[in-house]
Amino acid sequence: MSNDLFATEKQILEQAEQHLQAEDLTQEAFSTLLKGYEKLLKRTRRLIKMSDRSEAEIRRLSDEQSLLNATLSDQNEKLESLSVKLSKYLSPQVYESIFSGKAEVRVGADRKFLTVFFSDIASFTEITDQLEPEILTRSLNAYLNEMAQIAISHGATIDKYIGDAVMAFFGDPETDGPQQDATRCVAMAMEMQSKTDQLNATLRTMGVSRPFRIRCGINSGICTVGNFGSENRLDYTAIGNHVNLASRLESAAKLGEVLISEETMLLVQDHFNCVPKEVIQVKGFVRPIQTYVVQESIEQDHTQALALHAPGVDLEIDPSQLSPEVSAALQDLLRQARHLVANSTENRN
């Protein structure tokens, strides 16, 4: 390509060299060489102009690229700042699933097994009437900040704050299975109770004379979870009878209690002492709901065989021999046995 580009110049030089060697530089030959040189000069000037234009174009493109890079860098910083701000309005799991592309931001929901948690501060309305707005804001935010940190540390999806109330659930968008989800939820509630007692000392220094005492309700079951609303405004939440039951359990709990349903109790009984409490009637459920108070976590040997032989009962359980199918059947049998024992006790009374 380079040989073709300078073919004319090369030919002119060769002709000049031939005339010089032959020593026959006539006027006609000189005129021919002069015209060739003029062409060579014009061609060189054109090449220089083209080079200058190319260099100017390269500088222009380089400047545009530098400006574009600066603009992109500025936009990335703004997007990162916006992302950090948005993360404060979303549960970490939801934030991650959206920004990683795992979840679609659209109206839609699924049916999933969740363990749902509700808590609130007892007599909070009365407490708010006794506090100045600034003190109320600082104390409530301090409380919710502690509760949120505990929830996140246990892997909860924080659904929403409703004043002093907290709603969270386990099982979506990530799950470790119903039993592990329920166990982590109850462990979270127990830690929240303990942390609130510790927090009251700090709240007193902020001007809150009446201690915060919380109630917690937990239930497990199939719920509808996903994005609800319109295409312009979505709310990621869980709904259904089992969500309502968790809220009802929270309302029925006494100060400092973690009140759970039988479904949750069956999932966590290997890890926590659960004491039967009153039976409550809840809208949407045909049967009365047996409730349980969680007292403390337990450590036990899950390989030890259990046995009970007495009038009316003959039971032996060897965990090492239980298949998954038998374990499921046994849980159902124990559930029926609890109702049977409860009815028997009521009849005797």
C-alpha cells in the first residue's frame, strides 16, 4: 500500500537521476523534472494537510472521550450514592435480589412457606403522649435501629415499620428451609427482647422515663409474598391468613413474651422450650389456635431415644431409625396428640 502511495514521487526521482547520470539535462528534461517536482510538492502539502486534519480529529475525539469518561464517572458516583440511599428503604435480601437481577421489579407474587414476625412496644401511644417530639424521634429511632440490626444479623426480610411496630419474615427471597427459618426467627425475637431490656438504660439518658417493653408474635405457614401495587408504585410484602395470625399473636402476647403458633412450635421445639398457653380464636381459621410462649433455648442430644410407658400411652422414639417420611408422620401424630390431650384436660375440668 505504501509503494502505491509514493509511486509517482519515486518515478520523478528516478527520472531525475537518469538525466543526471546521462548528462543530457536539456531544457525539455528540466521542464519535465520541474513539473514533476511541483506535483510532488503539491502532493506532499496535501498529505501534510491530511495529517494535520487527522491529528486535529484525533485530538477532538480524545477530548470528547475524556469528557465522556468524566461524565460517566460523575454519573456512576451519583448512581452509587442513589443506590446507597435506596438500600436504606429495602431489606438487604430484597435489595440484593433486585440489583443483581435475580428478581424482576413488576407486579406479581408467589405462594411460599414463611415464618412471619410482628412486634410492638406495649402502651406506646401513652408513652408518646409523655414525650417531646424530639425525644420521641430519637428514642424510637434508637430502638428501631437496634431491632433492625438484630433482624438483619439473623437473615430476616424486614417488611415494614408501622410506627413502633416491626413486621419481618423468613423464607423469601432466601430460605434455609422451614425449620431453620422458624428457628432463626424465634432466636431473633428472643434477642430483641433481651436487647430492649438493655436499651432501656440508654433511653433513660435520653429522657425516656418509662421503659420500652415489647410483645412478639410468630406464625409459620403458606403466605402470598411478592410485589403488590401498580406499575408506578410497588410494595414488597407478604399477605394472607398466616400473616394475620402472626399479628394476632403479637396482640395477644403479654409484656416481654414471644408468643408463637403450634405450627411454629413444631418447627422450633428441638431448640426452644415452648410452654402451652391459652387457645385463641382467629378470623380466617376454623379451629381455635393453640398458642405457646417461648421461654428459653435448649441444648439436647438429638440422638437419644425417648420413651414413655404409662396408662393411656405407650410411646418409644429412636431418632436414629426415623426416615423423613416417618418423621413427618410423627409430627402430624404429635399435633393430633396435643389436641387430644388438651380436649381430655378440658373434659376433666
